Amino acid sequence: MAKEITEMPVELVTTELPDTKTLRLKWPDGHNPEFKTGQFITIFWPDTPGYKRAYSLSSCALDRGHYEVTIKREGKMGTRIVDWAKAGDTFGVLPPAGKFLPVLEPEKHLICIAGGSGVTPFRGFVREATRRELATKITVLYSVRTTNDIIFNHEFHDLAAENPNFSFYVTCTRLVPEDPWTGHRGRITADWVREQVHDLPNTVFYACGPNPLVEFAEEIVLKGLGVPKEQMKTEKWG
Ligand SMILES: Cc1cc2nc3c(=O)[nH]c(=O)nc-3n(C[C@H](O)[C@H](O)[C@H](O)COP(=O)(O)OP(=O)(O)OC[C@H]3O[C@@H](n4cnc5c(N)ncnc54)[C@H](O)[C@@H]3O)c2cc1C
């Protein structure tokens, strides 16, 4: 059966970084879908209905009335959206799908590995856990090139201040040595991930983003740390 398509206007465009924007897509009146934090929607421009692309929700299931997706200027669709999408445009939207879901149980620890724009669904994870005041621990390990590339930097720091169970760590891979950044430098390593683990059986690992990043995270977690496959969820963007 063909999936139901809903037309949604862009209510707001927020520039997160020069090459990254968040679109807020407004639900039509009476639209009240069931979906889960961590899922993605598939969208298309009405003039090219054959060219559809998936975007992880950067909002969470508690956010009602709209979806938010955060898009990097990458490839055909990413470039068209970041350069041209504006409030009032309309997109065709297929319903949320996917199984990249946070296990929001009290004793669990979610270690979320992100590179570049792969951080988008983790904003939804942390938003939901924080608003619901959950005991679930969430740690985001985020790899970016420089301090100018951190998406949702302020929001993640605000969430960490509000939620004692959430930690946000960034590593920068391409800073010049004289840069004043005092945080981590270099790629995500097995040792850095291992340092975050306090109760391995209750830890769930997540990795999201372009394939090389996710495959690198799988290498570290599954091979480097010897974690069983069932304890890792990945979302590969291609
Ligand atoms: C489940 C899912 C969720 C996704 N969520 C997001 C999201 O939240 N934000 C987002 O910006 N993109 C996301 N993407 C990628 C998005 O669907 C598009 O592929 C992207 O916007 C590029 O557009 P295109 O496919 O037309 O590019 P094309 O011109 O077909 O080129 C695609 C090329 O770009 C690479 N690529 C795709 N996306 C990225 C990226 N973000 N960073 C680096 N390289 C990339 C691919 O490896 C490929 O080589 C997601 C993809 C999937 C499958």
C-alpha cells in the first residue's frame, strides 16, 4: 500500500550553522500522528515528487504540531534545501519511520556517537529524556572538524545544565595547534568511548550519520570494546 503523503508548509527556517538549517514543518489542522523519537521522515519538493530524501527528526515525539529536521548542505537535496527553502514553501512528507529509537529505561545508559550532521536525532533523544525528567543516562560523543561546526552547541549545553543524567562531549579533529579550545582533540577513539562505560550490560550504543562515521563507530564499539551487536543501533545515511 502506498504511504500516505501529507503536504506541510515550512513554518520556520533556523540557521544553525552557515551550512546547516533546521526546517519546521507545520502539521495541517487535525493531523495528530503517532511516532517515536529517533524516527525519520521522508520529504520531497512538490515540483520533483520522484526525488525523495529521508531526514531524521531533530525534534522529539513530545513536540506536537510540527516536525523539525536539521539539514546539512550536502548533495543535491541537502544543497537545494539549505540554499532555497524558506518559510511558506510546501513539502510533501511521508510519515515517520525507522527503528533508531532511544531505550529510555531508567537503568540504561545510552552512549551516542555522532559526526557532523549525524547529531540530529540525538537532540530528540535528549529533549525527550530531559522533559520527562527520566533517569536514563545519555552521553553524546560528538566529532566535528572545528569549533565552528558544532550543531546545537548551546542547546546541548543548556540541556546538560538542566539534566544531570546527560553529558555532552565534543572532539575537534582539525583545529590548528594554537586554537584555544580546551576540550578533546582528534578522532573518537575506543579508549574515549570505554571511559564513558560504567555498566556495560546496561549500555546501549548508537551511531548516526554518513556511512564512514557509522562504520568507524561500529569498528570501535563492536570490535574494539567487544560489545555484542544487539547492544548497538546504527542509522546509516549513505
Ligand atoms: C534515515 C536517514 C536519515 C537522514 N537524516 C539526515 C539529517 O538529519 N540531516 C542531513 O543533513 N541528512 C540526513 N540524511 C541524508 C539525506 O537523506 C540526503 O542524502 C542528503 O541531504 C544529501 O542529499 P542527496 O541524497 O540528494 O545527495 P546526493 O547528491 O545524492 O549525494 C549523496 C552523497 O552525500 C553523502 N551524504 C549524504 N548526507 C550527508 C551528510 N549529512 N553529511 C555528509 N555526507 C552526506 C552521501 O554519502 C552521498 O555520497 C539522512 C539519510 C537517511 C537515510
